[in-house]
Amino acid sequence: MLFFRKNNLYFFLIFSFIANISIAFAKLDVSIKQIKLEKAQDKIVINLEQSSVLSPKIIELLERGIPIAFNLKIKLIKENKFWFDKVIKQDSFIYQIKYHSLIKIFEVIDIHGNKKNFEEKKEAIKFLLDNKEITIDNYNILKNTILKIWVELDKNRLPKAIQVDVFNKSWDIQSNIIFYDMSRL
Amino acid sequence: MKYLITTFAVVGLGFLILLAQSLANTNIVSNDTFIILLVISSSFVLSLFLLIIFQVFKLLQSVRKEITGSKLTLRLVIAFGMMVLIPVSIVYLVSVNFLTKSIESWFDVRVESALEGGLTLGQKTIDILIDDIELKGKSIAYAISNQSYEKRENILIDLREKFSISRAVLYKTDGSISALSQSNPNINSSTLDLEDIQRVKSGYFGRIEETEDKNLILKAFIPVFYNEKIQKTDLTVAEEILVLSQPVPESISNIAISVESVFEEYQQLRYSRNSLKIIYTLTLTIVLMLAILTSVAISFVISRRFTRPLSLLSEATNQIAKGNYKKIIPEIGKDELGTLVRSFNTMTYQLDTATKNSKKNRKRLEDARAFLDATLTNLATAIVVIDKKNKIKLYNKSAANLLGFKASNMVDENLTDAIKDLKKFDAVIRFIDEAQEKNNKTLYSTKEISIGLQNEEKTLILKLSSLLESSGKSYILVLEDISTIAKAQRQIAWGEIARRLAHEIKNPLTPIQLSAERVQNRIVNKLNKTDKDLLNKSTSIIIKQVDALKLMVNEFAEYARSPKIVRKTIDIIELLDEISYLYSDQHFEIKKNYPKNRRSIKIDENKFRQVLINIFDNSKAALKNVKNPKVSITLKFDRNLIRLKFEDNGIGIPKEIIDKIYEPYVTSKKAGTGLGLAIVYKIIEEHSGIIEIKNTKPSGVCIIITLPVEDHKIG
């Protein structure tokens, strides 16, 4: 799977890793701006920041009262040269924004399930895409793995017809995928 | 096939139901499941399509091979297919059109405006309510700020009740509650959020909140600035925050939430419009394909069900035409086709029974004919059936052999043309002509004739009887060879003659011989020399002739003697060697040809010795004055027969007597009695054997003796 991985972007830092990739993925509907990895004892803390803007298409959807949910996914992969890579651990975190048109409030639910209301759209989006902190336990058993992290639009929370319209790919929104070699941390 | 189609249809229908369910806004079918269902349904349609293509291909092949019923099946399939295809296609087109238009009609501008208007109305109402609560809040805040700090709670209670506010709380700037008044005492109080405290510092504000149980609550946040001049004591706080809470009236709240909900759903639908059209059209297309293909597949089954009995009938008719009456069609249903099949089976059964009977009768006739043919063929009596023009209609092997037919098949040939040597059978033809001339209705003529055939004279009894047939009058000519019977009769007659001769002649011979000897003894001394010599000579002649007569009489007696053989087991080769040894010093050479394995046989040794001596004597006589005289003896064992062949190169037997050589007194020798071969013949006959004597070329005689023996190997 090395071949596939080589076609994606890598970010390597020994202890602390920060990268700005917003320029490279400016054209994406949703993109990961930067991630920061910190090792604390046997834990890894991932701090992810998305691009602070959402595409007009998503904004339009949001303003019409359709909830927009994102799925932050992480996978820790054990690489195999001649066979499929083995997924050691995987997790997903959902966060969403919804506009209540009657009361003119933007409701944001973060990855931990905390709900917060905003009267201003900009503030709501900022809060939505702001830093997200994820903790991975048991670093010791995961240190020889590759971290794969990306964000995608959760189609399952969109209207049913959009979900089942297999011919319409415009809603298959996914961010850039970040790979990181955990052994270098 | 029908089970396969039913399974396809049922499973396909199940998937279609699931597919339709997936379009509803439920969680029964997920996005991924929908795609799987879509793929499975499409696969089903494709499989069904391939199945039908296969069936059509098979059907067309059957039509090309002109298999019975295939054309009718094809016509029915086309008819059924068209019956389904046209209405279903119309329904499909109408449905798609209707669906598209229906979906479009949901998104009417007026509907959208109305919904937006409703939502705006709700928003405005809420805004008014917020303005109202803010105003009330300002009034309460003003009242509190212009009264002494101690009275703030009483004022709060009074004014809350006066303004019918659900809850009024006075918070300190650190967020803790300073004073509280609420209509429902069960509501727990909480501190004020820091964000709200910061915000209110820049001025009052109002907002609406949605509770967990979906109720709307209006809230107003108003800063309270205490007038220090009015205060009786020094204030530690110069400012507090008044928060009023008032639930939106239920009637307004429900309508507003409902409008919001409908508006959101409408927006969702608006975004799903194209997807909905595509998905519904796709589902309808799959339904259409499944319906059409299932119908076509079912039409195959129905067509085959209709045409099967007809095909079976047609096939059975062909089989009957080919003579196979055992074809029974399985009964199908109780309708008219079932009755037809039953009637056909009954007819076939009757035909089969009639054919079997006919075959039996024919076989019986053929057997009888074969039996008659075999009987006629193996019959020793010659039989020829002729018509009134002497044309042969039927004859047997014996007739062909006896009459010497020119070819193997002489049926339909004239009898005179069929006989090779017509001259010899002139007497037969004459007999037939004479008999036919009588022209009696029930003709029956018989005659005994003798004809010479193959150096042998044959005695035949001719019988001609007429036979009336549908085709005309026929005659049956029977030629019975009675030569053997005649020969036997002659043998018996000769035996009787010999016996009488022996009896009548032998008795006076001894007195004649004794008298002659007495005359010679008594008178010879009384006569002179001349008379004496004459007497001696005369009596000697009498005595010699009497001896000769005695010898002849003894031989006749021997011939006439009744047959009595005494069998004993002997080695035939030993006997042959013994007799040939007796003649080994004669003027002829003896050649022996014996088989390697010796066998003993059961015969009368003495009589067989007599046979061999007679044969050797005859050869000895025949080989006088012959160049390189020789006798060859050949012995062969053949199963239960021995064949003994004597061949010499002597003068042979004259033609005139060869037919009667076994009869007594038939001889070519001057001094022979003619009884030798007659006795040989008799002895061989007594041993149930056959003797055959014939002349050989260029000269000589061949005698073949065949004897049935019970024998066993020697050594």
C-alpha cells in the first residue's frame, strides 16, 4: 500500500508537527488547515484545525435549515509491503451545525457532544471549524503505525433523497487526507 | 423453468419493496444498503433478461429445427409479450411524466413564498414578543433602580405579577442571584453565563431559547443601575442584571415551530428534487423492466403449457405414422385438451392391440409357411406344383435334385424347360400330359416307371392330383423314389430262391455223388481198359460237378441264411492287416492308409472277415493282366462312423451290371456264382452300414463301406 500512500501528502515532525496546507487545498469544499501532534506520556494528542471557511454550497444548505455534519475520521494503519495494510485502530468524531430559522440561531454541536448557540453565522462556523483535540491512548502499541486523518461530509444526515442518489457525486465531500508516520513522533 | 421464474419474480419483488422503502425518510435502509439493493435489483433484472434471451434463443432454434409446437409457442409468446409490453409501457411513461410533474409542482413559487411568509410571520411575532418583554424588563429595571436596594425584591415580585412574567431574576455582576420571583416555585435557579454578563454590559438585549422539550422561552437581559442618591445605605454593588423569562404562548409556539419544520422540510425537498426524480424514475424503470421481463418469462411458461399437449399430440401422431403405437401421452387436466389427449390415448391403445393381433397372426402364418417349406424341403419325396400350362408354382429340394433342374430357382418356369435332361424324364412329362388330358375335376393319377439316372436305374411312382385354387387349377406332382424298396424286395425274393434252391438241390446231390462212386468202385474192375477209363472219367466228372453244385448250394445257403450277427470288440486295423497279409504274396501291391489313432469297434469279426476276403478276391480277379496292379485301403474314423475305402486299378465292373451288382447271380467272372458281393451287401446291411460301389477313372473300382460303430480309443 506504499504506492497509494506515496501519492498523498506526508507531514513529519519529530516532536511537534504543524503544517499549513490551506493553500494547497483551497479549492476543496472542506479542507484540513493544520494538525498538531503532541506526545504526553503514553498518549498522543491531535489538534486539528480546519479551514475557517465553508464552501458557498454548504453555506446555502445550512441557511435553508439543513443540518451539516462533518465526520472526522482517524485510522492507525500497520503497513504491509505485499498485502493490504492492517487497520490497528480507527475512530470517528461527528460535529455539526444547524440553523434554526425561526429563532435565527446557529446551533453547533462539537465532537464531544457539547451544544452551543450562535446568533452570528461567522461565529458559529468559526466555532465549528475551530481546533479539535483528540486523544489517542496506548501510544506504545501504536508507535509503528501510520496515522491517517481526514474529514468528510456526513451524507447520512443529509436528506434521504440526496443520500440515495448514487449518480450525484457532488455531495461526496471529503477533505485532504493527512498521513503521519507515528514512529517519528 | 416456471419455478425459476417464480423465484426470480418473488425475490425481485422483495428487493423492489426494500428499494421503495429506502426512498422513504426512514432509517430502515441506509445509503449504502440502497446502493446494494439497487445493484441486486439491477442484477435480477439483468439475470431475468439473460434468462429470457436464452429462452428466446432456444425457441428460435426449435423453430429453425421445426420442432413441433415451437411456432405456436413463439406466436403465443409474442402475443402475450405485446399484451403486457404495450399497457405497461404506457403506464410507465404516464407514471414518469406524472411523477416528474408532481415533484415539480411541490416547488411552486407561491408555496415557497407562503412558507417563507409564514416563517417571517413567526419570526416577527417572536421579535414583537421579545420587544415586549424587553420593554417590560426596562420598566421593572427602572422601577428597581429608583427605589432603595432593600425593596428590590418586593418591586420585582409586584411588577412580575403585574406584567404576568413567568420568571424574573436579579443577578449580581458575578452571575449569582440577587433576587428572584417566579410563578412556578419548582424551577431551579442557575447562575448567569459569563457571556451574557459581558454582553449586557453593552446594553440590554432579548432573545428566544428552545428548551429540551421543544418549548420556546423569551428572555430579556437588562442592566439595572442603582440610583445612589436614593439609597439609604452604601451600596457595594452599583449594578445588577435583570433577566426576565417568559414562555411563548403555546398556541403561537406550536404554529411557529410547525412552520419552521415545514419550511426546513421544504428546503430539504428542494435540494433533493433532482435526486428524487432520478431515484423514482430509476425505481420505476426497474419495476417496469421486472414487470415486463417477468410477464414475458411467464408468457413462456403459459405458452409452453398451452402448446405442450398439442406438441405431444403432434409428436405422438408422427410416431403412430411411423408405426410406433406405444406412445402414450401423459394426461393433462380435465379440460377439452385433456379429453382430446385421453381419446387419443384410447385410440392409440386400440391401434396397438389390433397391430399386435395382426402381427401375431402374420407370425403364425409365417411359421406355418416356414414349417411347410421346411417339411417340403426335407421331404425325400419329390413334389412339384404346376399350373395347367405346366408352369412351376412350387417345388422342393428333392424334386430339384431328382429332376435335375437347370437353376436354383425355377418357379414360374415351364416344367419341360426347367428339366436339364428332358429325355430321361420323357416318361414323367408324358404321364402329366396324359393325366391332364383326362380333365377330371378331381384328378388323381398314379403310375410306376423306371428311368436310368447317373448309372443307376431308378424306380419311381408318379402321382398327379389336381388342386382347385382361386387363381385357377393347379396340379401336384409327387415323384416317389422306390428304388431302395424295389431292391429290398428283390433281395427278399432272391433269398427265398436261394433258400429253396439249397433245400431242393442239396438233398439229391449226396445220393448222386455216392451212387457215382459206388458205380465206379463196383464196375471199374469188370471193364476193359477203354471202358474203365471212360467210366473213371465220367464218374470223376459227376463227382466234381456234384462238388461244384454243393459249393454253389452252400453259398446260396449262406446267402439265404437268416441274419444273425455276433458283435465283439475288435481292432479293425489288426483285422485289415491280417487279411491283407493273406494277399501279400499275390501279384498286386497293397497300400494302406490308416489314421494315427487306433480305435476298436464292435462288429461280427467272422462276417466282416468274409466281407474283406470277398473284396480282396474280386480285386485279385480284376487285377489280372493289369499293369502296376495295386489295391489301396483307406480307413477314416469320423465321430461314430468308420469309413473304409478299397480302391483298385483293375478292369472295373461292366456298366450293364453295376446297377444290379448286389443281386445274386450277377457277376462278370466266368467261374463266379455272383453271390460274393450279394453276401457282402447283406452283411453290411446287417451291421446297419452302407456300401457304395462305383467304377473309377481311368479304370478300377472303388468300394466305400460306412459303418456306425460304438467304439473307443485304443492305447
